[in-house]
Amino acid sequence: MNIEILFYGAIMQIITQRVLSDTVYSKGTAVLTYTIRYPYFTTTCSESAALSINAFYSAAAKKTEEYCRTVLASQASVQAEYAQKDNYPFFGYEFISAYTVTWNSGCMTSLYTDQYTYTGGAHGSTIRTSDTWDFSSGRYLTLADFYPHNPSYREGIYRNLEQQVKEREKESSSTYFDDYSSLIRSTFKPENFFVTPNGIVIYFQQYDIAPYSTGIPEFLIPFKRNR
């Protein structure tokens, strides 16, 4: 199953990283450290589009910071007090949000953001989100935009992903849940994709179709090159 995509020339967006970070204290104890990295774009495609997209990421970063400083810091403070009262070690909470640009050519940029949260225990958890933008219009591109002539594209994706899991299971068994076929369909979210030079990558969150040790499962679907 091929994906249609138009390849552009050398024009691309210039991306500058911006950071919000701090350590939150409660009664003299560092209970939370957070680092939030987000992109800032300049482009020759459309200045108004860049302004709109930059406003989107700035607002999202500030909202995430507010969550860290209120909800997450409050939870960490309570745990720190319990630890002190019961005389056991307290390990400070940690929050890291970092983005990775996977496509930046012509007037299109695609990236994903991993948000890692550690609140104690053996390991933290990571949630991934992703965005693909048309900088000529400021429009958020959806997965369906890459299948303009295939309204039933999802079924083709399901079959493709099932086949990829089958091949992976041959190499290393037990890396996916036994009912992965039904889980692929029930947990699939069309917004969970990003574009790379080799094709579109579909991903699932931790525990959606595989145990924690598998990480965030990614599946590459090559696209058809239109020149």
C-alpha cells in the first residue's frame, strides 16, 4: 500500500529550540525537576502560518509547565512528606518533554514529542504525540491527507501492521501481546503518525499492543514518490 506525497525542493523551515525548565522545592526538598523543549519556526512559506504554529507550541508548553508546577509538584510534595514521616527514601519526580524533527523539507515539517514522567518506582512512563504541518497554509495535516484517493486506507494499514508484527514475532517472540491483531484495531489512533524521508511511521503508546519492554512500537509504511 503506497502513500502519496509530493517532494519539494530545498526550502525548509528554520527551527530554534526553546526551553522551559526549573526545579520545584517543598519545605527545602527538591521534589520535581522539569524540562520542556519546544520548537520555534521561521519560514519563507508563510509568515502568518509560522506565527500561528509558533503560538500553538508556545501555548502548549506553558500549559504543560503549569501542569508540572501545580498537579505534578503537588503530588511530589505529598510523597516527599510521606517519605519523611515514614523514614524511607524519596526520589524526586522528573518530567522531560523533548521533540524530534523527522521531516523538514519544502513547506512541510513533521515531528514527534515524547513526554517522560518519573514519579517513583522501577521506571517512568513516556507518552508520544506528533504533528505534521503545511507551512504554506498553517494547516495541520492528517493521516487521511496522505491517502486522498483511498477512503478505506485504515484497513490497509491494519493489515500492513499485522504483517510487520508477525515478522517481528518470528525474530523475537513475546515482544507483543498475543491478541495484537485486535489491539492494533482497538488502540489505533490516526493522529499517531509522523513523516520521515523513507515513509510514514505509525506508532502506538506503551502498553497498547506490547509490554513495557518493547517501548513505543513504530511501523514504517513506505510512500510512493511523485516527482
